[in-house]
Amino acid sequence: MTSLRWQPVTTLVLSILGVGVATYLTVTHFDKQALACVSNSTFNCEAVTTSPQSEILGIPVAMLGLAFFVPMIVLCLPVAWRTANRWVHLVRLAFSVVGVGMIVYLISAELFTIKAVCLWCSGVHLLTFLLFVVIVTSAPIVLAPGYGTESRA
Amino acid sequence: MAQDPPKNSGGGNTPKPGGNQPKSPAGQSAKERSRAQSRPVSGKAATKAPPARSTAKPKGASASRPAGSKGGNTPRPGRSASSAKPPRGLSGALIAWGVVGLVVVVVAVLVIVNVTSSSTKAANYTPVTPAPASVVKDVTTVPASVYNTVGITMPAAAHAGLPITLSKQPALTLSGKTPALFYFGAEYCPYCAAERWGIVTGLARFGTWSGLELTASSSTDVYPSTPTFSFRNATFTSPYVSFFPVENCTNIPDASNASCSGYTTLQTPTSQEQSVINKYSSPTYIPGATAGSVSFPFVDVDNKVLFSGATYSPQLLAGLTQAEIASHLTDPTNSVTQAVIGTANIVSASVCAGTKQQPAAVCTSKGVQAAAKALKLS
């Protein structure tokens, strides 16, 4: 059976980077002076991070990003990738699908409602998308019957 | 290290009983027969196989196969090659990559639609038109209760900061009139667009507006097309304070006009007004300001309070019309109203500092007092 080689490390690194950027955006949500970003007719982080779309049900989107990446670090630990417990792999897959759905919504909000793009947010979007690519393409392997039991046989 | 398959192991490498099993040569032990019928697990195993095994090759097996070749996917003797299944996970991988491709396509479509729609309206600008009487009425007759309820409460995410309070400066006199409120801005400027709402509603408590017009900030700058008024033809009449507006630039693009950041020039300040700009729009009075340049909007309220930039983010007004903004000004819980009226109270408190707290009904009101306290004017 095909095994995973680079995927666990890659997703773990992407998740850690995601926590870093999401933490920065969370800080700047509350302290706008800390926001360092290009500002022109296309890119404007302040416009995005102060927009009504920067909060969902009163929760800053940046904090939702943290709530996405922190569990993702745990789910992307090598031991979690090796486990035979299908639920771990299903939860990781579900998280990545929700994450990419969220970035599609946020990108459309930036382009059509806010009419400005936040470069830091785009960084988070890219990390989320790359996580999605690795996790989804690894799904057929980790969700195959018998995955994770070979090393113990 | 290659090993013989376990006796009871299942899977594809165990010969099936019956069927097209080849006949074993006479004299072979059961173990040797089993080895002969089993495909090698790896090329290495096949290489290490005893020479006798080569004689046990079943009929129908390829005689030309090299000894070291891998045989894992080779059809069994008697089986048709066309009946072999594709490797497990291939269809799953295709679906996975298909999903990834779908996401890429969706994002690409969003970007293309946005770029296409932006390019078609890039050269547009919002013309200046007379403000409808209903809009003027809404912004100039905001109930006192709304001013008092809002105070300086503003949406935290949109609050950009308070203006600068000056001390020990002579009262501002322009064209022989004092106290005076000097506004220096531009129609393309989104921060001016946001601040005008507070200036119009704040000053409305001290006098009467006429000649107000509607427009919007640049469609290609930050906070594009922020809805607003224009002061280019506006007149404000008041027994308490005089208003001197200068709309330096339009929102009409003119790439050749560097003095207006790529827009056409509209009005220029008088020498007296230019002196005010030169003196107060400087690092001496505005921290972070660059000597010799002005950040729009620059507002000097009787040399007592300086506004440099907007009090709240223009983003709050995105997607709204002037009529919508104006009609919401009776709702103190509305975030746009809070930003506009909060700014209005700050403007009013600044004016009151120069009018010796007149009119008292305005200057001693709860909302204005809250602003005065925040500005350290009281």
C-alpha cells in the first residue's frame, strides 16, 4: 500500500505558519496601529480587517483562523497521520474542506463587497489552500481500508 | 530480506486451489511446488531463488521474463490480462485532484469576474450633483436624543482616532471672521468623504447649510466610491462660527496633474488659508506629519482642534447611498450612525471651544460634553 512521505511534515509546517499569520491578524484586529501592509487601490489590509465582513457572529475572522490552524497542528502531527483511526483522517479532511470553503467566501467578500485585498489575509488563504490540496490528495491513501495497520502486522 | 509467504496467508500471492494450476514436475517436494506456483514477492527474491525453481515454471508463463523482474502485477497463468483491476486508490486520487481543480476554477472565476468588471469602470468617476432636499433634511435635523445617546461611541473596528487638541493658540481668523472652521480636502479623497458627514451634521447644530451637493470619492483609490457630499459650492450660515471650505481636487482622473495626485484641480486656498496649512499641518502640531505636505482632510477648528485624516474608517460607508446613510441617522444603534454622529459631536465640541460654549443647548448637551471630555476641552 502507498505510504505518506512528505505530507505529514508539509502539513505540519503549513499549519504552524498559519497559526503565526492568524495570530498576527488577530492582534491587528484589536490594535490597528500594529498592522503593516501595502495600501493602494487594490491592496488595503485596513479596509478588509475593519470591514463588517471581518467578523462573523461577532467573532473576528482572524480568530476563526486561529481556531482552524491550532487544531490543524494536532491533526497534522506525524503520529496523527500514521494512526489507523479513520476518524482522525476524516476530521482533518472535514477541517480542510471547511477551511477552503471559508476562503472562497472571504475572497469573494474581498473582491466584490469590500473591494480591497488584504495581503496578510491572502497569505492565510494560500496556506489554507495548500493544506487542502495536500490533505485531500492524501485522503484516498489514509482512508483506504487497512491504512495504519501495516506497520503493526 | 525476502521470506516465504506464510502458510495461511491470504491475498493475491497465494495460489488458488484447482483452476489452471500447472502440473508440478515429478519428484518435487510440496514446499518446492508451493514455491514454484507462487510469484516472487520481489525481484530480489526471484534472483535468490534456487536454480531448480526455474524448471518449475508453469505452462503459459512468459519464458522471456528476466529473472530479476518484478512480478507483482503479472496476471496469473490462465487469467486474462484484461481482467486485471486498476490499482486501488486511482479513482480516489482522480476525485481528490478533481476537487482541488474545482476550487482553483472557482477562485479563478471570482478573480476574472472581478478584474473584468473593474476594468470596465476604471475610468469612471461620480459626478457632483445637487443634494436632494430629503437627504439634506435628514442630515440637518438629527434629533438631539441621537447625539446624546451616541456621544462618542463608535464601532471599535472602524474608529480611527481622535483629533488633536491644541493649546495656547490664537483664535483662527479668516477673511476677518472668527471663530472659524477651515476645511481643506479633495473630492477624490475617501477619508474626506467620511469626515464630511460628521462636519455637515455637527455644524448643522450651529447654523444653516445651503448648496450641499452629492458625490463620491475616487472609484480607483482606497475605499472606492465612498458616498459623500461636496463642499465645492456649499455655504454655511451661522451666528456662531464661519466655515471656510476648500475642495482642492475633484474625483476626475488626470494622470498629468501630480499636484492633485492624478486628479484635476478644483479650488486653491487663499494666501491666508495657505498660511494656516503651512503652520499647522506640520510635525510640530501633528505627530507623524511630513513638513510641506498635507494629509487630506485637514480641518482646523479655530486653532483649537486639528483633524488630520478621518475619525472613522470610510469602509463603514461602503456600498451605501447617501440617502441610506441619511435615513439611518435617527437610529443610534446603527454603526454608521454612531460613526457619523460620534464625529459630529467631536466637531461640535471643537466649535464650542471657540464659541464660548454657545449655543448652550448644543454645547452643554450630553453628547457634546462627552466629546469635549474626550478631547480634554472641558
